[in-house]
Amino acid sequence: MKQANYQWLLDYSKTTAYYESMLGLLHWDQRTYLPEGGRAHRSEQIGEMASLLHRRATDPQLAEILAEAHTRKTRGEDITDEAVNLREWKRIHDRATKISERLAVALARAASQGELAWGKTKEENDWKGFLPHLEEIVALKQEEAQALSAGGKELYDALIDDFEQGETAGKIEPLFTKLEGALFTLLEKIEASPRKPDPAALRGACPPAAQEAFIREVIGGLGYDFQAGRMDFSAHPFTSAIGPGDVRITTRFSHDSFVMGLFSSIHEAGHALYARGLPVEHWGTPRGSSVSMAIHESQSRLWENMVGKSVGFWRRFYPAACRHFPWLGKTGQDQFLLAVNEVCPSPIRTEADEVTYNLHIIMRFKLERMLIGGELRARELPEAWDSEMDRYFHLRPKNYSEGVMQDIHWSSGAFGYFPSYGLGNMYAAQFFAKAQKELGDLQKMFAAGDFWPLLGWLRKNIHSQGSRLLPRDLVRTATGEQLQADYLIGYLEGKYGKAYGLR
Amino acid sequence: MKQANYQWLLDYSKTTAYYESMLGLLHWDQRTYLPEGGRAHRSEQIGEMASLLHRRATDPQLAEILAEAHTRKTRGEDITDEAVNLREWKRIHDRATKISERLAVALARAASQGELAWGKTKEENDWKGFLPHLEEIVALKQEEAQALSAGGKELYDALIDDFEQGETAGKIEPLFTKLEGALFTLLEKIEASPRKPDPAALRGACPPAAQEAFIREVIGGLGYDFQAGRMDFSAHPFTSAIGPGDVRITTRFSHDSFVMGLFSSIHEAGHALYARGLPVEHWGTPRGSSVSMAIHESQSRLWENMVGKSVGFWRRFYPAACRHFPWLGKTGQDQFLLAVNEVCPSPIRTEADEVTYNLHIIMRFKLERMLIGGELRARELPEAWDSEMDRYFHLRPKNYSEGVMQDIHWSSGAFGYFPSYGLGNMYAAQFFAKAQKELGDLQKMFAAGDFWPLLGWLRKNIHSQGSRLLPRDLVRTATGEQLQADYLIGYLEGKYGKAYGLR
């Protein structure tokens, strides 16, 4: 295409990205420091910005220039930056033109209001207060899915596609089914094992200041740059990439254990490392943007679990942990590590171990698929939730807050997001195996405090790629193989087989 | 005008106000939590938003509709809300059309960059590092003033007019000259008085947590609503009205005295009380907006000084202060109050007493008038500054940071703002005298913790008026008299004559 037109598109994309990063700040502030009296106004601000962004995405001049751009090649390893950008710009434009401005604004407002209502009603275990918000959001998301889907396909697919380009429930299902089977078997063996970690090993006085200091030491050591970010507190931790040199995370603390706050922070730091590894020279264009939420979650979950719950990591950080939490020293490193990796069904996803975590995801995948498909109504959700919890974990949540209302996602309209965690775990295991193969003994490096080789590998093979390759192409290029559940299954069987002394 | 057109203008104005409130959040964050790595990006974000706002202000459809609107009456006590809005919309539109988008964006960017550079270079006493930013800003502000001024008038007037509609340096000068003369005489008498406060009475251990608790108690007692605001920290305290229920202030602490942080906080709370008292049903339109920075400063300075440094106020809060700072009890309330009201020339404006404060303002008024007029160059400023400091206070700043670089204003392009503080003090004294006349013994009310009558008076006569009346009309309507220096002079002579036992 004409250079002048491409330049126009680049400038247009960057300006849009600046507006999006303002929206990012509105969200960050909503979740960290917004006073109660400012909530209604915030939802309106977000609505106005959504309206502006929608008008930009559907701008007739943009449509005209994009229509002129013919790109023969939209995929493949040798794709040019220009072709990547055009592919994604067209996709964003196509999606936006299918949605009316009214709907775009209604969705943004309802999401902001829903999320704020969730925070309040969850605290009060008030399902009835939350339900009208959820019903509104589900209806709007169904309307959105209807507008987006070409017809014939599942409505839910249109929502997944927003987070995972090209994925569908039908393509994800066999991966999840295979994973589920293997996990049930593994979980059964673990539960039958006579070896039991002592969860008391993790409990002791954890003053917030000590937790914060330890977290800063850890994530700083992993490569999180506090000069280009910050750590605040929020009910549901998140990462906010406001600018290339401004990638913020939030955390939350438990009073009697530091591990929840720690792993949550490492998780967010993993997201942040990805965001910071994106090619800054392409900032504001698809080439410089993250490619999908599964790839994003692959990074956060990799650092949280494959690094943060590994032997090598704790060789490096156990002494520091004992410095911050002196009572820890009594337990000994091995017992501590076993307790960190305890596999035990829990009602709460974010506190779940690596094995049961994926079952939480698969369960949510099923429920939201039915919800968007209209086979399940929002008001029937608590019952369906409890019945799935029973089926998967033989557990019954003691209230709505630790049951159906525990996650922020649905309140803010993020239906179709949960599969990204499961896919992300598979991507992570496959990346990690490949990195290990190429770099050598990662645990030894971790024990020496040497996390840079792994980060370097991820930067080169994943982060710096931006949206160049779609996720399933990216994993093939980076690892030489198709995405598969086997790496995750193998990793979990190996690690927990050893930890629990299974045959 | 046609109802449909007026409705269009109302909607347009509100949408613009939402964008402006996003800009407000960008600025708030820049001054509180922005990590260093995010600075360049922030300046770009602000530039993009300035560009959007400029395009909106100069929109051809807006111009067309405004041109059709004939308003016979633009001033007077019986003006309608519609006429107020049309008057201000036309004014904003007229100003914006005189400025190119390029200049609007350059100004916004340079202001953000200049302010960030100021924070850093001030800390390092690095005048040379700051100078290029200041030179750029001065040149841009001169260009802006040139574009705005009709020709013939002083360039500086065009900048004053941005903060104080209708004011000019020529109209302000006689007020300041009268004030200056009276203050020199008063200051001489005070310096000759044998009565000397003991500044040591204010010094003692002031742990930040105690300062914060005390400030929250005080400004909460004055009417600041923490449910509709918050208090954070910043190098230069400010108030940010992000939304009608979200008016935030910042503060800063000194380690060995709590009074700086306290009075600074009361000052900002005064701004916030004004913002919160604006008529919320007119939010997003001029009728619901503050009318000028002098009126804004009249509110902050009134609460800070006429309330916060009064006998009645300390009857109420001295016991609380002694609870938070036990060493305070040794001094006794009278000695403490005298020390709080010590008159003593200081190099720092924000730490100046009520008497010398106005001289700081008058000095800055003169300097920036010359700077914008081209009679003084930015690089000559330190010498001019020191010579004025010597003339006014017989003081020599010990470095740039407490001299010419002490204020944030010039770094962010706020030339023409300083007079608003001086005018604000005059408005405040005139309002306060009238409120006292109507309400009775305010000091007695303060002593009883009863600040609502005063706040109610201000809400009714000032806050709820929004931009209905221009400042000099507002003061006439509220007090029955023209703006004059005499009330401020009378207030200062009365208060300090008594405190220092002058004849």
C-alpha cells in the first residue's frame, strides 16, 4: 500500500493507543484509589472513552484506507510488520463495525458499574444485590456475541475470540477434556498418598510491611523494574500497562500467610515482564502489542508456578523469607517447599494449587459457555456452581463470596476469558520445557539467583514477537510443536509425582 | 435559541467535561504515583488529550450553533443559566480558535515536561537543567498571549484573563500598590514590636502517622468529605476535582513541625469545599463550574488563614493537637497561637505568614509581567529574583530551590496565576467580613466546632453560584461592595495589631 496511507494508519493507531492508555489509567484508579463518591462519575468517564474509541475504530476514513490495503500474506513466520499491523487493524475494525456505538458504550458502562457493584456485594455476600448487574452484563454480552458472530457458530466463540484470536470452544474442548482426565487421575493418586504436607508450615505472623519488603525483593530479583512500574493494593490483583515505561501491578495480603500475596505478586509481575518485553519501537501498533490473553497468562502462570514454586527458586529466596518471617526457619526448606506445593481442593480459584487450578478453569469454561449460550440463566448460577464444585472437588462453598461471586471476571463482562488461563498453563508448560532444553539446568540458575537466561529466552521468543504470530503459530515457532496438553500434564505428573512420592 | 440547539450544546459541554476530567486524572497521577519511567508517555498522553480538547473547542458545528445564539444579557444578577453558559461557551470557543492546534498541544506537552523537569531539577538545585524548559515555556506562553490578545494591550493580560476573566495587570496594579504600602507599614511596626513569638513552640517530634491523623480530624471537622475524596502526598500540594463526588487533595509533611502540612491541607480542603459546593445539577457546564482562580484561592486562603489561624479554631483543635503531639501541651494555647501567627519574612512563599505572603505575590506579579512582556529574560530571572527578595524582605535565598525555583507555577506554564492569590486574599477578607456581619460571632462558633454556618454562607453566596457572575460582580452581589484592598488591610492590621500589641 501507499507509504503515506500506511503512515496515516500508524499515526492513527498510536493516537488510539494513547486514548486506550488513558482508559487504562481510569481502570487502574477505579481499582486502587477511587473514592466511593466518584464511582458513578467513573463509569460515565469510561463510557465516554469507550464511545470515543468506538467512533475511532469505525471511522469512515479508516475504513476507506483499510479497504485499499491488500495484504496477500497475513500469517507465517516471514510476515512483515506492515502485514501484521494491517491484519490486526482490519480485525479490530471489522469487529467494531459490527457493534453499535450504543452497545459499545452500554457494555463499557455496565462493566464498570458491574465491577464496582461486585466489589461491594461480594464483601457483603449479597448475591441478590449483584444479580441485576450480572443479568444486565450477560444480556449485553449475548447481544455483542450475536452482533459479532457470523451465525451458525456458538455465540460464546465470538467472546473467546476477543481474547484468543482464532480459538473456539470446540477447539478448546478436546484439550480441556484430555487435561481434565489426566488431572482427575493425578489428583486421586495424590489424595491417596500417605505423604501429607503440613499447611501449618506456612502460617505465622506476616506483618504487611514484611510482606511488601519480601515481595519487592523477589519480583525485583525476577526482573520487575520499579522505576518503570509500581505496586499498589486492590481487592483483585491486576496488571495495568499504562505506557511502555509504566507497567503497574497490584497485590493483596493475607494476615496469617505471606504466600498468597507473594504468588499473586509474582503472577502479576509475570504479566508485567511480558508487557515490558514488548518491542517499544512498535508501541501503539499491533506489532508491539500482546497477542492474546492466553499468552499473557502463560507468562504470569509460568513465573508464578514453574519458577515461583520450584526448588531452585526457594534455594535462592528461602533465606530471604526467613529474614522477613523469622518463624519460618523452624520448618526447614524441604517441608516448606512441600507445603507451598500442597495439592488440596479449595473453593477459591486464585488460591488453588497447580493441579486443581485447571479444574477450576474447566468448570468456569463450561458454566460461562452455557450462560452465554442461554442454557443457563444468571439466577440459576449459584446452584449450578455448587453442583460443579461438588462434582469436581466434593466441596461446598460456605457462602456466595467464596463461591459463585469469587471472581471479578463476569462482573466486568469478561466472558470468554477463563479458557485463557487453561490455555495459558499449557503454553507455559510447553515454553518452559523448550527453554529448559535450550538453556540447560534452570533450577541451578534459579538457585544462583540467575533468572535472566529464562527472561531473555522469553523476551526473544515470546515478548518481542508482539502480535506478529497468532498464539498457536507462536508456540509452533518457539517450540517446534503444536499446542498440546501433554507438556502441562507431563510437568504436573513429574513434579507432583516426585513431591508426593507417587509411582 | 432553539431548545434542540441548546440541548446539543449542553451535551457537547458535558462530554468535553468528561474528557477534561480524564485530563485531571492524568495530572493527578503525574503528581502522585507516576513512576519515573512513565513520564515521557504521560506528557504524550496529555498532549493527545489537549489536542482532542482543542479540536472540540474549535469544532465547526459548535461554531455554527454558537454563532446563531444571540444573548442580549451576559451579566447582571438576573442572568439566566442559559445566558451564563452561552457567555462562557463563546468565550472558550473564541479563545480556542485564536490558538492553533499545534500550539495547544505544544503548550500541554511542554507544561507536563516542564513540571516533571522542575520536580527533578529543584531537588538537585539545578537551575541550568531547568532553564531550557523554562525558556521553552515562556516562548510558548508569549506566542499564546500574542495569539489571544487583540493587540495594543499588554501580552501578560491575555494570560491573566485565562484565570481571571476581565482582569488586567493595569486593573490589578492599583489594588496591589495600595496593599503593598499598607503591608510595608504594618511589617515595620511588627518588626519593631518587643513582643516576639517563640518559633520553638511549634517544633517537636511529628511522626507522619500522627500528622495524617490530625489533619484528617481537622479537615473532616471543617466539612471535607473523605467518601468523596482522598488525601495523598505530592511535592507541591494541589486539589484535583476529578468528578462531582471525587475531589482529591494532596499534602506534604515536614519532619519537625506539623503546621506546614496542616495549613497546606486546610488550604487544599478549602479548594475542595468550593469544588464540592458547585451545583452538581449543572456539572459539566459553565454554570456549574468555578468562576476564577481568585475566587478559588479566596476559598482556600480563607479556610487556611482566617479560619485555620484564628483563636476560635484553636480553641476547638488545640486539645486534639496535644493528643497527637504531646510535647505541644508544654507551651500553652496562647503562646502556640502567637507562634502560629508569627510574622517573619521567609524566602518561601508557601511558608509565609499572612502579612508577607501578599508581598511574595506582588513580587511574582511584577517579575512574570516583565518576563512575558519581554523586559526580562528567563536566564536573568535568578538575579532579578534575588534583587526583589532583598528589596521586599532583606533576604537572600541560599540556593535556587528555595529561591527562583521554589514554585511549580512557571514550570507548568501557569503565568498570570500568581495575581489570583493576591486577589483571592482580598476577596476572602471581604467575604469573611460580610459572613461575620450576617452570621454573628464566628470565633465562638469555631470554638464550638461549628464550621457549618460559615460553610453554608459560602455555599449559598459563592459556591452554588458557579460561573453565574464574574468575580467582581460576585463580590458586589455577595457583599454589597466593590472589590477593595481595604478589607484585607483592615483584617491584617486588626489581627496582627492585637497579636503584636501595636498601637
